[in-house]
Amino acid sequence: MEQKAIYELLAAKLGEGALAWHEDEVEPWAEIAPAAIADACAFLREDRNTDFNQLMCLSGIDWDGYDEAGKGKSVAILGYDELGKPEVSERIADGDLGVAYHLYSHAQRHKFTLRVRVPRAVAEVPSVAHVWPTAAWHEREAWDLVGIRFTGHPDLRRMLLDEAWEGHPLRKDYMMPAKWAGVPMDGRPYADNPFPTPEPPAGGDQPGATGPAEA
Amino acid sequence: MVQYFQDIYAAVGSALVGMGVTIKHIWKKPVTLQYPDERQVMPPRFRGFVHNDMTKCDSCGICAKLCPVDCIYIETEGKGKDRYMTRYAIDYNKCIWCSMCTENCHTGSITMSHDYDHSVYDRRTLVYEFMDPTQQKIPCHRATREELGWWVEPKAEKKAAPAKPATKPEAKPEAAPEADAKPASPADEPSGDKGEDK
Amino acid sequence: MSRDAKTPPAGYDVQREHMLDFKVDQQLEQVVETDAKNFILTTVDEVFNWAKLSSIWPVTFGLACCAIEMMATSATRYDIDRFGAGAFRATPRQADLMIVSGTVTGKMAQRLKLIYDQMPEPKWVIAMGSCAIGGGPYFKYGYHVVKGVDQIVPVDVYVPGCPPRPEVLIEGLMRLQDKIRGRKGRFVTPKWVTDYAKKIPYRK
Amino acid sequence: MATGDKNLTGWADQDHVPGIKSELLELNMGPQHPATHGVLRLLLKTDGEIVYQVTPVIGYLHRCAEKIAEGVNYKQWVVYTDRFDYLAPVCCNHAYVTAVEKLLKPEVPERAEHLRIVTAELSRIASHLIALATFGLDMGAWTPLLYCFREREEILNLLERIAGGRMLYNYFVPGGVRYDVPDEQWIKDVLSFITMLETKKIKDYNDLLSYNKIFIERTADVGVIDAETAKAYACTGPVLRGSGVKFDCRRDDPYSVYHKFDFEIPVGMGEMGTVGDCWDRYMVRVREIEQSCRIIRQALDTLPEGPYQAIPLNKMVKVPAGAAYSRTESAKGEIGHYIISDGGQIAFRNKVRSPSFCNLQVVEKVGVGQMVSDLVALVGSLDIVLGEIDR
Amino acid sequence: MEILTAWLQGLPGFGGMSDQGLFITGAALMATLMFTVMALCAIVFTWMERKVAGFIQSRYGPMRTGRWHGWAQAVADMLKILGKEDIIPAEADKGLFVFAPLLVLLGSLLAWAAVPWAPGFSAANLDLGLFYIFAASSMVVMGILMAGWASNNKWALYGAARGAAQMVSYEIPLALATIPVIMHVGSLNTQDIVVAQQGGILNWFVLRDPFLFIAFWMYFIASIAETNRGPFDMPETESELVAGYHTEYTGMRFAFFFLAEYANLFLVSVIAVMVFLGGWWSPIPGLDFAPALTFVIKGVLMVFLNMWVRWTLPRVRVDQLMYLCWKVMIPVTLLCIVGSGVLMITSGALG
């Protein structure tokens, strides 16, 4: 099916929920209201014509600093500086968060892209884990890294980072930690080795500690 | 019941076939390369430790800029004609041997050598310093280099190179892709004639 | 040497020679000689040192890309078993050597420390690959990467490479053997590099 | 022996032996465990040998690659894609470069495409060899591991000659490949290697492992993933094909110039047990090696002359604004890159959908009711790479 | 033993000794000798294992320790293990933890007493020799069970449980497979069993009749399982149970397990030689110049066969292992007993 036609089907079903159709050159996509995304996915999964039985990818996105007009300017993300100390910034990000769903149908052999956008303050999207079981881990990952809370998810824990980790690293204003749970994350000076191991003496310098060649 | 005996037969038969394969290998000469005694001859494109020929380098900084891991440290002082390089170091705590620094070096000073085996006891020694600031500073500007008798990039070669859209002034002249110009430099690296153990 | 020298100072060539041309030196000859004679022994200490260095059992502890090279080192082509280090033990209790082969992340660092603590003395650690040595490519933006395993456990030998070739790991093992033997081996970085590097604790 | 039908729900509540309170044994498998292929951690709840619950815990190798993608430019990030699936790095390069080219739209020269396919397929063979090797190791067969590594070394040598690196190559650039074929001899060597692999080595593996009765007993009817489960969990690659679904990105969603070549898609047929068991997944890999050899031979026979880069190496890549999702068939399955560009040299967001991440998820479902030994077989047959799961 | 006491009596200083004193001195000497042989075989066979594995896998194995093909490798291993730190986990059951490796070692050491090395030369020439060997080597199970339990480690417990199940089960086919031979000989004395095979390769029990041939292979398979080696290394299963029952053992205590494994390996091999392969008799009659040497060479060949199998085959699963034991090997060995007995009767061997 044509992607446009799929969107029209979807729009007919969702009504208000389908916000817009973006006919991008590379990858057209449908913008869906956050509240309607679970319904939209369930519909696309169940409908015989669309039959999207595979969720290829689910990506959480932090849209902060992205210019919708295209000529966007990237927000320089923070890292560790050359000395390994975490860079600090006062900037507070204010852009939306978003989720993109890439669907594929094994039977119909067509793809479709859905996107939702939620304000940063809300950061809640309905879960689609009941539609595709594979979404469970993807959503956990999106929660972990981008900090989008998926309502109705059976087991929304952090996926990659530890439960005790602070912050969501893929947000544009994320600041790198210097230490976490006793583990240093910053680059220490090389001389600042907590376990200095002495270099072995050059051959033959110390009698007794040498091999039989000198003995 | 038939299945029972078939299974036993299959188990014994396949085990014997497998043992045939392994016993065959006992008589073959092992493929092992006995490393300290024997060394593999590296192909020309092999990427070992990065080497920078300091007599050629004019500290344009492209290598440091292109390095995906920021492992090249260049420090300069002065401006314009009085610009001198005071430090050129490669930090093997970070280097990933990707060869991106060598591709765009217009002077061809930075190359991947065929050396690869240097383990160390102290991590600090993995910062390979290519110059000693107490001894020498290297002029960066072309005119200064010419004046002081340092190696400069031959003009003719520069003109032969196809014009690039983003030609920059003296300090950063672009050159043709280094894709195939590689074999020239490693040829003189002491790769094969390493000291052998015995 | 003054700056207005007409020709490039000879020092650079010398440096380059130091840097790239590692000839058989006196030390190496001694080491090889020891290897050859190592079962003619003089003191108990030496017997045990020889035993320790001849039978270094690594723990099966693969972290990332370098783990595959560690496997390749133990596999057919390079065969680390030639050095008696082929008996990979799955349990740290029976191992002597931990090859930190790959990126150490924050989550893993605690485990790594635990495994190190479980190993019985005497024990050694080889940091294999850029990531284990100093964070490697994940230095700048790696919020979850420990910048150098020597902040967690003491490291005896650093094996550079990304990933290091199996030869380099074997070479690292030989350096470790030299260390156990109580003597510096070959292939260490040139002296001027060592000396100079000590003057600069870190960049600048 | 099928143990999957055992209903374990509510096990712990039952009173098995009157008067004795029984509870499940909690086992912590990994992150340092020989059978978890790296640093995967599996939390098991077992009743003796039977597994009651599996919970994979991942992230022990989370290397922040997606964050780095927002910090380094498009060409530099190629080196990080190498480190996702470090067993088949060229396939990962391919996935990323394809995604960038979707937005960039350079005229990738035909020769570059052929070289990409040759190296990617060689890399796929190397990856599958390791998959066979480690799967054999999980089953307790040591020797196939070393034989497979022996052949892998040959591939690495070939790739080293063309790309310079031994394991991680950094060979692809957006718009082409980094180097041309080194010499004619290289092509001959590749051809002779794949001939040797097809005629001799695969037979050895089959004799030694694939058709060994003990191996079949250990893997057939074990860890059965049926087609519906595989699709629902978005399993891809040999896992999906092992379940009998004939789907391969190279054929069904062609990229590069795969459409020009003639090859089969091997699927699991349940020869030794049920469709979708561990043996099927294993055998799909063995057969894919043969198909990869076919592709390589065709690609090298028809290797066109001409340039191999559309964009000079020293030119910075500026990708037009937009978003593109591209998927390619890596050795482990379908690897997808979702790139959002804002028109600069650095990606705005780069999400990687890694095949192992999705494939591993199925363990939670299929692993229940298996024996501990079978769980090892199941995880081994999924052929996961932690670098890709944790990224 | 008798030879030894006789020899001792001949020595100056021992002449006036009482019989009891002679016996005790002789026994002490013999025990020392046996222990040395055992330690030696552990050292030789670890080296051999690594070399055989190496060459099967198209590599070399140890090459650099000592000079010639790393012959000193196992010596270095042993010395190194002696120097390791000895860790007893805080949560472990200390008494059992310490005692278990000793028991394992004792089990295999005791069994060595009845092995007939040469005509008239065995540490203890017992009338129930074979029975005694099986009984003594059963103690290994206890040791493994104790080790697994005492370690307070779940993997170790798994290994121990598997090991106990496996070894107890495989004792049965192991013993049953030797019964046809005992029927032929009519004695459990190990010397008698070997003496009964005099007269060239055709008189060895393995080739006496087809049932004995099958019984030999049954014995071989059961012996692999009894020594916990691949494809039946369930108690250790490196890829499943980390290191099985000895997961928590370090240094010297681990060395005991290590020693016991290889001692056991050689033990079951020499029993196979003794029972089925003609003991110290050479294949060609009349060439029995060095009986003990012949015996050991045959034993080493059996060990090689064992290693060859180990490095070829994948591991079976624990339930399949039990299946193999109870549903295949025990019926087949019983069949061998019956068949061999019937053949004996029909050929008049009994009368």
C-alpha cells in the first residue's frame, strides 16, 4: 500500500488523533497525538490491509535545539574535556521529546513511520508493548536514555544503565557524571594512579631478584 | 525399538566420523605462528603505531581535528610567521588505529608504521612525545620553514593536485586523497627486519 | 640547539630510530638465555618465580571487542598455550591473571573489582586495548565508561591497540613474565619517552 | 527431550513435599560466565535443572555510542559502528553508511558497491564462523572452536590486506570505500579461500559438529522459537530464518547491489526436530556461509572498473536535514540506523536498532521451562554480541 | 608386596626385623611409591592432555616451558599452584571444605593399591582386588558431594548434585562390564585376571568373544563418565556451571582435585588394560621382557584414546547422560553377561 493511503486509513480511524502527514522526500511520516498512539499502533497491527506485524525500531528523541525548518543548528552536547573533567553548563533544555515508530509488514511488504511529540514537562507516551512484545525493551531503553515514561508498560525499569543512575543521558542537556556509586567516570591524570605498581628493575640491578643468568 | 537402535548406531557412527576428523589433524603440521620467533609479514596497508616525521610536519592540525578520539595533542606558540610547534604527542591511551589522521595529511608526514607490539608497564609512557621542547621548536609557517631550511612541500606537487573546492591559505593546503599513496611511506619502516629472539 | 639551524637537527632521526627500530638489545639476550636455562635452577625463589611465570592461567573474562582477540590469541593461529597460559579458568578462584579485554563500564567496574578480589594471590592484571587502558574512543562522551581500569584495580602491563593484535597480547604476556622474573624486558618504550612522559603528569 | 510444555505457573505456591517449604533457586548467571558470550547477565529462577524464570540484565557494556554520535561527525562515527558488532564490523559499517547515503544521496560507484558486498560477506562468514565456534563451545565441543578460528584468521588476513585493520577496519566511508583492491592477487586469494571453505572446511564442521548425534540431541527440539513468536519479538536474521520465515533484507528489501546477485535464503526446516529449534538456527548459519561464498564469487567475477569513492576522503560530509531509517542485513540480523540530521556535519540523533537486542528479548519467553543446559544452548544459538546489545 | 618385603629382608639392617616391622616398612615404602606414581601421572598427563589437545586442534600446546615441547609445563603448573593463596570462603562449611579434596584424593589413591604392575608385583595382592578397586574409587563421589555442598556456591552445588548422580549411576555399568571377565577367570584377584590372558593378543579378553568386545567399550564409556571427563563432564561443565564442584577451590586444594582427576584417569585406563587388554602381556607371545613397561604403555594408549574422545565430542546433557546409563549401557552390559555366559557354556569353558 502507498504510505499516504495508509495514513488516510489511519486518519479515518483516529480522527483527531492523527495530527499531520509529512511528505518528506526520504522518509514520509505521520504525526500522531501522544494519546492516540497506542490505538494507532493497535489498528495498524490488526488491520488486514496494513498488517504491520513487525516493529522495526522505536526511538526516543530529544528534539531540543532542532529547528523544524530544517536548517537546524545542533546543540553542542556536553562531554568530558581533554583532561577528562565533566563539562558543565547552565543551559536548561526546553525542546520537546519525541518517539518514532518504524513499522514493517511481512505480509504486505510495506513500511510506515509514526512519530509522536510530547512536551518536555510531560514526557509521557502510552506504551505499545501490548501490541508488539518487542516494544517492551525498546521502550525501556527509551525511558532509560531519553527519559520518556511509557504509561501502561508492564515493567518500566532502566534497561542499560543501573537503576540508581541519575539523569537520562541522551537528553541534550545531560551532564556527564564524575563519579557514580564509587566508580570514577572522569579521566584522572595518569600519574594519579591509585594503585601504583612499581616498574621492575632493569636487569641485573638488584641481586637476589634476578634470574639465573646473573647468578 | 527400531528408533532406539538407530539412535545408538547414529551416535556411534557420527562419533567415529568426528574422531576421524580430529585424528586427521594430529598428523598435520599445526598452523600456529610461533610469535616471538616467527612474525607475520604485514601487508602494506597495515596500521601499526602512528609515526609522524617531525621534519615534515608543519602542525596544520588537520590530524588532530579529524581524529575521532582526540588522541593527537598539538601545541603551538606564536602567530603567523612566528608560529612554532612545541609539542606533538599521540596518546595511545585513546588511539584506535583508525588511520583517519594519515588520510588527510597534506605533507605526508604522518603515517601508520608497521610496528604494533609495545606493551608498557606505565600508562604514562603510552603518550608518545615526538619532540622535546627543551631542544627544539618546529616552525610552522611555510616561509619560515623555507628560510630556516626545513623541508617544505614541493610546489610542483601542489599544483598537480586537483583543485579542491575548499582551498585554504598557506597553512592548510589540501591535497589529493591519500588513498593509494600509502605504500610509499611504510616501505622504509623497519617492519620485517625486527630483531628476532634467536 | 638553536632555532636558526639550517638543517633539521639530527635529533629527530635519532628519535625516530628509538621510536620504531627495536633491535635485539643486551637485555633481551639475557632474557632468552634465561628462558633456555630456566630449568637449571639455583634457589627456591627462582624455582617459584619460574613456575609462576611459566604457568599464568588467565580467567575467562571477556568484555568487548578485545575479548575476541583474546580468544584468537588462545586459538589456533597464535596459541597462547605455548607460554603455558592457555588454561583459561572460568572461575577466578583458580586464575592468576585477569586480562581486562575491553571497555570497562560503570556497571561492570564493580563486578570487575569483585572478580579481582576473588582471585588468589599472587595475581596480575593486563589491561588490553585502548578502552581498558584509558577509555579509548569512549573518553570524551562516554558517560558510562571508566577511563582506565587502573582506577579500579592495579594493572601490571598495558597492551595498547584497538584491539591489540594477538601478537601484542602475547608480547604483553612476555612483559608480564619479565616482570615476575623481576626484570625489565625488551620492547619497553624508549627511555626518552619514559623520561619525558614522567615530567608531564598529564597533558600540560 | 521437550520440557517446554511443563506448566510452571504458580510453582512456588504448590506444596510439593508435605511439611517442607520449597522455594525456587535463584541463580545469577554472568556477567562473567563462559556461556553468556560476553557480559550478559541472566537472572534465573530454577527448580533443580528446570528454569522457571529468565531475566536478562544488560548494559554491562553500555558504551554510550548513541551519545557519541551526537558529538562526532558523520565520517568519524564510522569507527564507532565498527565496535557495535565486533564480529562482523563491516556489516555494521554498511548499515550506517547506507543510512547516511539515504540522506546524502551520493552516486556511489558500482565498484565501491561490489567491494562493499565482498567485504561485508567475508565479514559475515567470519561472524558466522564464530557463531558456530562459540555455539560448539557452549555444547562442550572445544575443537570446532579452534578450527573455526583458524579459518577466521584467513578472512582477517584478507580483510587486513584490503582495509589495513585486523579486526576493526573503518573501511567504509559515506560515498564509497576507503581503499581499492590492493592487487589482483587479493581477488585470487579470496576466490581460493572461499573455494577451500566450501569444499573442505564446511564438510569438516558438519562431520565434527553438525551431524554429530550428541550435538543433535543437545540442540534439536530445544529452544523452539515458532514463526509467530519470532515475528512478534521482531527477531531477524538467522533467528527468524531458523524459525522458517523466509525473510532476508538482502533479498526482500534490497540495498546496495544485492539485487544483482543470485543466492538462496536458507531457512530452518526442522530436519532434526521442530522448526525453529537451536539446530535449525545453527544450520541456517552453516548454509548462509555457503550462500555468502556464492555472493562473493559473483561480486568478484563481475567487479566493474572505475572509481571507488564518490566523495573524496578529505571532504567533510554535510548531510541535508531530514530523517532516514535504513536497515541492512548484518550477520546477526537486521541492523537499522535511524539518523536525524539537522543539516550539519554532526548527526542530531542516531538511533541504532541492533538485531541482537531484539533477538535476545525472546529468551524471556522461550527460556522458561528449559533446562539450564538448554538455556545455554538457546542463548548460544541466538548468537548475540553484547557490543551491539548494549551499544 | 611380597617381593618388596623379601627385598627388604635382604637389605643389611632389615634382616633382624620382625615380620610386622617389615610389613609396615614395606607398606610405607609402597604407599610412597604409589603416591609418587600418582603425582607423576598427574604431571605427565596434564602435559600430554595439552599437547594432544593442541595437535588435534592444529596448534602446538605448551612449547616454551623447559625446552623441548614445554615438557616442564606441568611441573611449573604444580609448583605455581603450591604457591597460591589458599582461600576458604567465609560462608563455607570449613570442615567439609577442607576435607573434601583429601577424600577425593584418598579415593583414587586407595584404589591404586590393587593394580598389578607386573607378575607378582602389586601393592596389595588382594583376593577381592577388582571389587576393592571399585569400592575404593566410589569414595570420590563423597568427596565431590562434600566439596559442592561445603563451598556454599550455587554452581558448585549444581556440579556436585550432577556429579553424584552421574558417578553413582555409572558405577553400575562400570562394574557390570567387568563381570563377564570375572566369570571367565573365576577370580577377583587382579593378578589372576591378568595371568588368565597369557598367550598373545588373541587371548586378551577383549578379543575372546564378541560380547566381551562390547563389554570392553561399555567399560570404556562408563570409565569416561566415572572420571568426569568430556563428553560426560557434567560436574564441571565449564560453559554451564563455571567450574562445577571446585568453583571455590584455590591453590593446593584445587591441585588435589586436579591430581585426583588425572590419577583416576590413569586408574580406569590401567584397569581396562588389566581386565580386557592383557595386562602386562605383550601382544605377541614370548616377548614379555618388560612387563611393567608394557602395562604402562598400554595404559598411556588408553589415556590417549580417552583424550581423543574428549577433544572431539560435544557434551551430553544431564538427562541424556542418565538415559544413556540406565537405558542403554546397563541393558547392554547385562546382555553381555548373559551372552558371554551362554558362549562359555556352549564352548564348554565352564566345565
